[in-house]
Amino acid sequence: MNVNDFKNRIFEIENAQDFKALALEAFEIQREQCPVYREYLNLIEKGEFHPKSVEEIPFLPIRFFKSRNVITGDYCPEESLVFTSSATTGMIPSRHIVTDVTIYERSFSEAFKIFYGDSGTYNLLALLPSYLEREGSSLVYMAEKIIAETKQRGAEGGFFLYNHGELLSKLKALRDDSNAQKRKTILLGVSFALLDFAVFAKEQRPDPEERRKIFCNVIIMETGGMKGRGEELSRKELHSRLSDAFCGSPIHSEYGMCELFSQAYSFGTEWFFTPPWMKVLARDFGGLNIIDLANIDSCCFIETEDCGRISNAEKRSVHPAFTVDGRIKSSELRGCNMLIE
């Protein structure tokens, strides 16, 4: 199989039949060429199994990314990136070895375009403390590339750590700039940082009408990530607090992790939507399995430790929407998803 041809075809998926064909093709490739996945299939007595549907495909438990190099095909360690998870203190981080970063770049760029349009349509500000302060964050890599694209198209973009005053001033300046007003601003932030910024904004601008004017053209996009800091919240409570502080600004969500090359997005409701090359399925007891065809160089079939629900009534692309309702009991907490049910 021509891997480059496969990588191009996943971004041409138009319907469920296209997705099924490529998912079954990916399974055969990775059964043969991904040693960790092949070993796992042998352990569960599926080494010679040939699924007929995506629902029959065995999923690799996500914990294998903590202890093994999950790679399909050959790779050169000196030429590969490594994305790591934001594990909390004392926990072993996951490692996703990236042998071809261009497919990751194409995946997040194409997904953003599907759900938000051209990157130049928005100003993008990223509030990502802790992620910026460590190496190997796939979220920071994605934000850097999209910010660079927005700037090339004449929009504004930049990163912020704990400099909340500077961020608030920047948002006010974008509101006051007649050229900047032509674009909405996305404020992409890890949950605990957005909560801290929300408190700061209310203290600095106690008048709700003044805050409303500053945030009237802003989309708040939370990425999860309490990292054990302060009170753990449900996503509903998190969005309620953010909406109150930012005076009704839309609260969107991004769902991603270092083990996946693709992201899902939520637009002010509990439902997340995937690009055509990514599908989420629910297993017994509500656990979520994910097929991410952009993971062709590692493993496309991931058994996560998140739980949620699937809705065939909610669609924005090829596949049904899903919720993320929390972590499966006894699973390790992760920095990107420390919200409770």
C-alpha cells in the first residue's frame, strides 16, 4: 500500500461507506505493521481476525502509549517528534511518536476549516500556561501553527501565560480596532487558566456591561485541563462560570489528546462533532472508543478511558456526535480531561 496515498484519501471521505473502507484497510495495515497492536491482537486471540465492520475492530487500550512505542512501519528516532500527555505529578505520561508531522498538521488544519472556516477568519489568542511550560505538547504545536496561519492572513494571534492584564488589554484593543472587528476572536484556553482569567476579568471590570462590550466578539474555547488545580467541575458547571464571567460569550470546547492526531469540537452544547476521518463509538458501560485514521503511523483504533454517549440525531459531518461525561472509574486522571461527571 502507498501510505502517502492513504493519507490523502482520508481527507477525501464523503460518507460512512468511504470511512468504513479506509478503516478496514487501516486495520489490515496495522495488524501487520504495528508490532504493539499485532501483539495485543494475538493476546486477545484476534491475530487472524478480519472484521467486516468498524464496530468489530478491536481497540488498543490507550495505556499502551505509556509503556510502549506504538508505531506502524519503520521510523528513525533522531528524526521523529514525541508528543507527551499532560500527566499530573507522579503519573506516567503517554508518548506518541510522530514519524510524519505533516499528517498531524493537515488533520488539525482541515478539521478547523470544516467547523470554523478559513483560519484567517479569526483572531486566535491562546491561554495555555503549564502546556507552554513543558515540552512535547501537541496542543501547543497545533496552536502555534494555526496562529501562524492567522497572522499570514492578516489576523491577530499570540500566546499568554499568567499575564491576564495583558490579555484583557489585548481583547479590548481588538474590540476597539475597526479592522480587527471584522473578525471574531477565539480565546483558546486550558480550563483552569480560563477560570483564573474569568475571576481576574470580573475583578478588573466589575460592570457586566463593560465586560460584555469587551467579549461581545469573542468565542471562548476550552480544551479541558484542570490538572488537579482547585475545585473539579463538570463541563456544564465550567461553562456556566465562564459564561457568567464573559457575559454570555459562546463557550466552545475542543476534545483532543496526545495519542490522537485529530480533534472534535463542541459549539456551546454537550455534543462534540468529529471530522469525517474520525469516529467515536461507545462500548459497554459507556466507555468511548475512537477511530482516528490520521493515526495511520501509530494506531488508528484507541480504547480511551473517557466515558460518554453517542447521538445519531446530532450530526455536523459524516458521523454521529458524542459527549464526554467523565473518566471511567479506576482510570488515571489526565490533565486534558480532569472534569467530573
